[in-house]
Amino acid sequence: MSIQCHTAAKCRKPKDGLINNSRFCKNHECYQLKRISNSSVCHNQKHCSGQSMCLTNVCVPVQPTSYTCKTQAQCRFGEICKFELCFEPVSILRENEIDGEDLVATEDNNDL
């Protein structure tokens, strides 16, 4: 059973620090951004390797778009220029899906 929420504060967990930035409330349920397994907090793109990007302090998986780039300015908002291609997040949300640390609909009842 997932946590019922009205604000993102209800979805945050003690001791999770900046990872809490990736948690939010939508339709009265807690969600978390899908992130790369075993990734820690990122502060900028340099902290995320390969096909991932730093979004709200977590490395999220990305997929290539159909267009090329030489600079970040050639990509759309929310995308990143890597390997001369614009990349976009694969999936922003994970709903009720269990995958180790990537669980999104949270199961714990912390009242913060």
C-alpha cells in the first residue's frame, strides 16, 4: 500500500538527503524519479556517466532522440547533448514497479 500524500514533504524519508529532491506527490500518491541503479547523488552532469543525466540530484537513464547536436543549445528543454546526439529521459516516473532501490510508489509511512 502506498503512502497517501498532499505534498512532496510527506514522501520524503529521513537520512536520504538530496535524493529526497527526486520524490514528489502526484494524484495523492508518492513517486520518485526513475534512477540509475547504484547511483548516488549528483550535483551536475559530470557525476553521471554513459547514457544518463543529472536531474534533481539523481542520475536518470536517457535515450537518444532523432536529432544531432554539437552544443547543448541545439537540444530541447529537458534534454542533454552527449556523443553528438540529443538525449531525453527514458521514463520520468515508475508507478508501482519494484526494482531494488528504484521503487517509486513508496511503501513506508513517514510523517515528516
